[in-house]
Amino acid sequence: MGFRHNSRSMLQLFLLISSCFSLGFSVDTLRFNQSIRDSDFLVSNGQNLKFGFFSPGNNTHRYVGVMYNNISAMTVVWTANRDSPLNDSNGTVQISSDGNLVILDGQMGVVWSSNLSSSVTNSSVRLLDTGNLVLQNSDGRIVWQSFQHASDSFMPNMRIMTDLSTNERNMLTSWRSPNDPSLGSFTALIEPLQIPQLFIRNGSDPYWRSGPWNGQIFIGVPGMEVNLYQNGFDLVNDNPETAYLTFSYVNISVLTYFALNSSGNFQQKLLSHRNGDWEVTWSSIQNECDVYGKCGSFGSCNARDNPICTCLPGFEPKNIDEWNAANWSNGCTRRTPLQSERNDSFGEIDGFLELNRVKLPDNTRWSLTLEADCGSQCLNTSSCIAYAFYTGIGCMLWNESLIDVQKFSSGGADLYIRLAYSELHKKRNWTSIIATTVVLGFITISVCTLFCLKWYRADRFTRGHSIRDGETIISERERFALGFFSPQGSSVRYVGIWYYKVANEPVVWVANRETPVLDNGGALTIGNDGNLIVLNGDNNIIWSSK
């Protein structure tokens, strides 16, 4: 007992002596015999980030974390002592005798530690330009890093990771409130089972999901065009139990990161060089339909409709009174039983109805089946109620209720839902009547439109002229258009070329993919040197073809 008491006294004496060697100036490394006081910071070599004490908003407690440097609005991206704040400004940060990074209160008590599994001698802490705070041994090997103990922010080159075989997860956890960094109720994590997805959960309940990863993008995120993100995101799925997501930007001068806020909204933020403020360029929750399962089982959500929820074709509300009162949580139920549910092996067989541009339902099952055989495999499996095939993923089958279906104006995937023969026959009769009316109307409108627009086509512009936001030029044969656009769900503007008169107008080339225009004041013109240039609202060149 006396030995443990003496050891504790020696440790406190060591920490007291070490605290006398305060940094007193900004460097990127904390060494074994140094400490960071409340007014000191580690500053990364590139000067973009710093590590030290802070108090968010009107919170009087003191926390230690990594934050952006030289930005007017305090922007914290990692917090050490989230659930153990200091009550005053007498705290210090230093390296303990066993090599751990520790936060001490004014009485030299340890309030937070990196908790290494074994002791390390002569260790040091360094803040990298990525925002990763690393603890290194005497050989420079990293023995602990903040990127593997995420807070609420997803930084370039960081990994959100799940390993089900070891139950190891590196996930984001929101703040409790905008002024309280303690652990909130929302988490963002990768769920790797069969087809990886990014999930946001409120406690254990799903709150938002990205849809499946196709090797380049999450297909349930509208506007995540490959042209904009193909050099940024990467999801590695080594086996069915392990996956991690990371992202990077080719243009390292662009300061950007993702944050999971206290309301459960996962947002990308980009620093505006125009006003020095953070611009939100993408949000996971943009409307009610983005909330998981808004319309319940077998319901479909469309933010452009009123009401936003409808039952999938062939289904009807489980409770019509609740549904009419805009309580859609109970979802819908099948109107006509399938052949297998009727135990009628000799009756008319079921078929599939195609739904275009939708967010595919949750709880899919992947099948090693060719595209041509995907539908027949579902039809020959009595429990299968829907299927889809997507390049980069393959054949997907659904045996459970279809939940979290959303209708998109562009993007998404085609889903084939299984219906009884009578439902399909009824649908086809109505479709033929509607289609005839629509085609006749379309022909009339198209002739008038082509006549009116013929004299306004242009396929080129010359020096002295420019394309302003809202203007486009069309190729001679009207196959392509050039102009400004915003990916769905984003407010920033890009210059690009897209297919003209093609469904969803897929983008084939982007000029300023790393430096978007943050408002509608941009222009595309020809510079004095003969190169194409993109100007922002302040007439500064942000992209050139040279």
C-alpha cells in the first residue's frame, strides 16, 4: 500500500516539474519534458491547424482539441476531453512518464489520457497539416493518433472504419449541442455487410443512409457525380466484415471537411476565400424525404409532391386515417397477394413493375448473378419481392419490406418491384391511355418549342464575349450543352459539359471541379492569352485551361 502511495507521489512530482517547461511559443511538436498551458498552442507546419485549449460559445468549461487556425469563427474538428471538461484555465497538456499524452487539472490530476496499452519512452506529440494529432515513440513510429479516435469531423485522409470481426469502429459522434462537445446522440459509421453504406444513427435507430457504394459513389446521394468526386472518395471493402471510407482533395489549397452536427445533419464545408467563412456545399438532410423511412414500409417519398408520401404501386396505406393525417410511419400493405401467398401454383404468375430514378430500399441482399438472370432469380424465389442491377454492384435482391425508398429527379437507380398479375394488368391498361395522351401533347409542344428556340441556338463564342451563370451554348447537332450547373443538393456552381436532351442530363466534363464558384456571379470567357478562364463573382480567375 505504501509503495503505491509513493508511486503516485512521484508521478505527481514528475508532472509538476514537467509543467514548468511550458512551450511559450507556437511549434508543431510537444516533447517529453514540455507542457501546453491554457494560452499555448501547437500549430501545424502549414499554419492551418492548431492544438490547445478552447471554450465553445457561451460554455465556460475548458476543452482541449484540434481546430482551424487563423479563421474568424472558431472551428473545432477534434476534442480530447469531450466528457471530462476542465472547470478553470489552470489545466495543462503534457506527456506522462509512461509516454501517454495527458490532460491535467490544476491539482495535477489526470482528466484525460491517450491510454496506451504499454508504456513508451521518450515519446513526442506532433500536429500534422492534415489535422491528425500523432503520438510517436523515440523512433518516430506512430503509437496513437487522433484520426483513429474520431470526434464529430471527417477530415481529408482520415478513415471512418468498421471491422465487425474485432468489433472495432472509428465513427463520428455528434456534439450534444452547438456549445457542448460532450457525446451527442448521432453517429456516422460505415456498415460493411455485403454492400457497404454510410449510416447516420440516432442512438441505435437509423436516421439517414447513403445508399449502396458502387465503387465510385454512393448511389443514394443525389448529385454525387463521378466527375466531381472520383478523385476524392474511396471506400475499401476488403471482406464482408471490414470497410473504411476516406477522402482527399487534389488541390491541397482548398480547405474542406465534413462535420456531423448536433441535429444529425452530415455536412461538407468549404472555406470561402472571398469572405473567410465556411460555406456549406452539401448536407445529408436537405428535405423531409432524406430522413430514414419517412413514409414507412412500402412507401415512397418525393419532396416535390404534396403530400410527400405515397404508397408504392400495388400497395395501400395500412391505416388510412393515420395516412390522411400525415402520419406515415405505419407505411403501406400489399393490395393483391402474390402467387406464392395465394398458394396458387397454376394461376397467373407475378411480374415486375419498373420504378425509375429511386433511392434503393434498405436491407438488400447481394447475389452473384448476371444482369440477364437477376430478374428471373427473384421471380423463382418465392420470398423475393424486388430486385435491381447496378453496374459496379451487381444483382441486388430484397426479401423483406421495402423501406426508405425515395424518388429522385435525377440519379438514383431503377428498382423492379414484384406485383400480382392483376395489378400489372390494371397498370398497363391505364398506362396505354395515359401514354397516348402524353405522346400527342409532347409532339405538339416539341414542334412549337423547336420553332421558337431555333433562332437562339449558338455553338461557339469568341474573345470579348462570355457565358454568364444561367446562359448556355448548345452544340451544332444539339447533343451537348456548356454552361454553369450545381450538383443536386449543392449550392456551389461549376462549369461543365453535359448531354443535352438526355434524361438526367449526365455531366461528361467539369472545368473547375476543385474551385467551385460560391454564388451566381461566375462567368466563362476567353482570357487575353487565348485560354478559357472561369471567373468568380469578384472577377478573379479561379480556373484556366492552360
